[in-house]
Amino acid sequence: MGGPGDHPIGDLLHWGRNPFPADIADMLRKLYELDPMVRDTFALDAYDWEAGRSLEEGRAKLRSELAKHESRT
């Protein structure tokens, strides 16, 4: 984990900054509670989401990942 501004997911989860649309941030937080490795899973995607790119694709990826984790419980 770096410092503030090093990575958008780190900013959200560890530094109280939200560089994403609210729904994406909520899904990332939920996934982090289920699996802290979410940072690695979506590390590259996060830069696009932070810039407002590929948001619908990102939402689909996050929903799919949430469904996988929820089906395991």
C-alpha cells in the first residue's frame, strides 16, 4: 500500500478519497470486505474508472465478481 494518490483503489479503501462514481465505489468496498485481493483484480481497470472510461463494462465486471463471492457464502 502506497500513500494517498498512488492508486485509485488505495485512495478509496485506505485514504478516504473517492475517485469513482458512487456505485462503483460501493461495489469495490463490498468486494474488499469479501476479498482484500480486489485491489489486484481490478488494479488496471481502476485507472479507467477514475477517468470516467469503461464505466458500464466496469460495473458489469464488479457485479459479476460480487455474484461469484456471494454464491460461495
